[in-house]
Amino acid sequence: MASNIRWSPFQNPNSLAISSNLTLISFKKINVLQARCISDVKADTDHTSFITGTLSLREENEVHLLRLSAGGTELICEGLFSHPEEIWNLSSCPFDQRVFSTVFSAGESFGAAVWQIPELYGQLNSPQLERIASLDGHVGKLNCVLWWPSGRNDKLISIDQENIFLWSLDCSRQAAQVQSKESAGMLHYLSGGAWDPHDVNAVAATCESSVQFWDLRAMKKTNSIECGHVRNVDYDTRKKHILVTAEDESGIHIWDLRMPKVPLKELRGHSHWAWAVACNPEYDGLILVLSLALSLIPHKHTHTPSSSILVTNDHLLSKNVKHHRVQRWKVSKLF
């Protein structure tokens, strides 16, 4: 099941016009692995890069570093790294292209950690990820780790079903400490969230039938939006106070957080429940939606130039990459 979508960082002017449902197929396929999550590498200003993690019960799990070719027609796997557990969530550090976080599980036990890709990974036969810090202390299912998307910040947010944690991260000392922690309250089960790119002290957390807004300075809820079963949220990076929600039965809503009682707009055109939503970081009014039917619908409100996206739809990752450090992949385009 697809669960995650990402816009490209737009470093490549020749990147594909909206391409989705990416299937990675090796020329000499030996084995395949499923991937649930993918993240654009925002800190890589020279390439259009993505990082993805596998979700396998029987095989050894891996993290793959992918880069779009200069012509925009191929994905090149430039790094493959062993990961100890099944990867359920992955996020790239916005200011260091070698640093990322994962949420992982072993059976019913969940954990989270911050990792660093070795600097000489292209020259090593079996490069190992370096664990910078573990984000311990969660009870129950851990949903996600959030980085502030707008630049350098030494804070992290992790969200489990019942609590929001604010962490202070020191990469040089390889340490992370809990700065504050707060419960979502009785009968509220958190499923994810998004960090406001315009306000480092504001985060939106998704519940079953609402979106909670938190002030990280006091670690208190400040407001909420009551809506259907919310699957995913994303802030508009170009406009303040604008939030987009993906909901099971109601589809996609755009909200002005200064007037949270009713949505600003509803985006129609979905015959199935919406699972994920992503606002384009460069072009105003362009929103990408992933539905239960595994279809991607880009919503345009203004004219936008071509761009590329990646979506995890049980991605096929070749195990043969272990024997070929640089492996080329074909990109399938459905639109």
C-alpha cells in the first residue's frame, strides 16, 4: 500500500513532468523488497536526490540513496546501507544531506534513531550507517519523526500514539535529549503530523477526527480543527496559515488557520479515500494527492512548470545492488 509522497527538490531543470507510482526494476533482478517511505534530500543542492527505506520481514532491511540522472530519465542508486529493522518512517535532515531519521519496528516494538551516511560510502564495499542518536522513551506505536523544514535547527519532534516529544539534537556529540513531552489527552490517538515551515514553535498533529495545533514553547495545544478521519496533513511552504488535510471520506480540504471552523476550499475529483498530500515547495497552488486507489492527482490552482515526484507504492528495490555499487533504474511515468 502506498503511504508516502514527495516532491523533488527541483535542482534539475530537466526533471520529469509529474511522474508517479515509481517502480524500480533491475536489469538483472535477483530479489525485490518493498518500501513504505521515501524522503527528498533537501540539503543536496547539486542533485535531485531521494532516500528510501525497505520494509521486509524476512530479508535484511536497507536504506537506498537515489539520484535522478541529468537527463531526468533514470534513477541511479548511489548508496545502499544495511538497516537493522523494518523501516516505517524516514525523513531527511534539511541542512545535512548525509543525516536522516528512521522509525523502525521489530515485532510489536517500535524505535527511532538519527543516522549518518559514511562520508566515503562510494569507496567502501560494505558501508555501515553511523547511529548518531537514539530517540528512546516512547511507549506503543511510534508514528514519525519531524525535522523543521525551513533550515538549520537543533530540535526534532517525534510522535507516538499518545505523546509528542521535543528533542534537542547534538550531532557533534552524538546525543539527543528530551527537552519536553506532553500527552495528547484521553481518547486521542495521534497518527502523525507536520511542522509549520513559517513558525519553528508550531506543529500540527493528526488524530482520528481532528488536527491538533501545538505551541512547542509551552508544549500545549492551542487550537484544533474538527474533521473526518485525517490521514495526512501538510503546510503550504509559500503561504502562511495555510494547511492541507487528506481525509478518508471527505477528501482534500484547504484550511486558513486564522478561520479554522470551516475549510477554505475542498478539492474534488477523488473516488476513493485520500491517504497523503504534499504541497509543492516551489510553485504556488500545486498540491499532490495520493488516494486509496493508488492514483496520484496533481491539483493546480495556478500555472506551474513541469516537475517530478516520487511515490512509494510497494517499491521494488533490487537486492542485486549489493553486487553493483552503482545501479541504474528505469523510471516509469504514468501521466
